[in-house]
Amino acid sequence: MKIGVIGSGNIGGNLGKHWAKAGHEVLFSSRHPEQLNDIVREAGGNSKAVSIEKAFEANADVYLLAVPFKAIDRLSELYAGEYGGKVIIDATNPYPERDGAMAQEVRDSNRNASEYTAMKFNTAKTSKAFNTIYADHLKNKAFQETDKLAIPYAAQDQESKETTRKLIEDIGFEAVYVGDLTKTKIMDPDQKIYGKSVSRQELEKLIS
């Protein structure tokens, strides 16, 4: 698959490196792509650094959103013509202390964070994953043969569900389906499975 990584920090950078290792074509992007040369070199494989604009123009199969939550409104408006029909994996989290009033409003509202993202990227097929795991666990616990960590995920439709499951399993994690996007409150900051690095069995127990 061709994967556009939107935001190449701790989460996006490590996921992109793992996916490149697993054989996917990875486009790392940020507002300063010239600063991503080290990540691309470490990723090897079929990867390169591009601007966010170029990533969206590249007609990727999947886009990973790994940016501050406050960037969602602007990204969804700027690139609305580019992501229609694509799978978007939302790895963002609303942190009011970083993202300001809009994040607090989402956390206080009746909808959860993933529903907000899906509403903004309304022509895409949205899933939620990789927002609950600590960056160092994501970096160091991939591709394990035993004692695999479980990654919870949710999805809007069958295509986003299957694609997200595959991309979790491709890098050596166990994929645990939470449900559709209405079920993802449990994945949000300070909620039940946020920050939990556990086995499939333990995660399923927490969810149930």
C-alpha cells in the first residue's frame, strides 16, 4: 500500500518506519519535510519525505493523521479535494492544554474525538487506531514473535476496518476491534483503555 503519514513525530515517524520495513510505500510529511531526512534514512525501503500538500496530492491508499488535534480543521478544509474515498487512520488525541478550546469543546460534547474527525473528513473512510499506545512502546514492541501487544481500533466501514486491521498486524501487533466510531470514547485520553499496553486477552477483557 501507499501510505501518507501526515505528521512525522513520535507516532507518525515510528509507524512510517515500521510500515516501510513491512514493505509498504511510505510518504513521510510535515510542514518542514527537509527535517525528515534522518527518518527516511532509518526507514529505508520505499519511503521519502514530502510536504503535507504533496502527500495529499500523491493519491495514497491510506492516510495516517498523527498531528496535533487542533490541526484537523485546517487540514480537512485545505485538502478536501484530495482525500475523498480514501481511508484515513486517525491517531490524534484532543489535549486542551495543547490544542486549546476546540479540544475542550470536543471532549465536553456528545460526540467523541474520532466522530469529530470523521465529520471533518466527511468524504473519507475514517478509522481510529494508534492513539492509545505510548510512543516508546510503539517504537520498541513492534514485530514481536511472542507476547504481542494489542492495538485497539474502530472503523467507519468495512474497507477502513480491513485496511486498519491489516496495517496493525503487518507490524507485529494484535488488532482488537472495538466497534464503529461511536464506540471510541473508551479510547480517548483519560478513558478506560487509553495508555494501556496489554495483550489481546487483557484488552478484550477491559473493553467488555
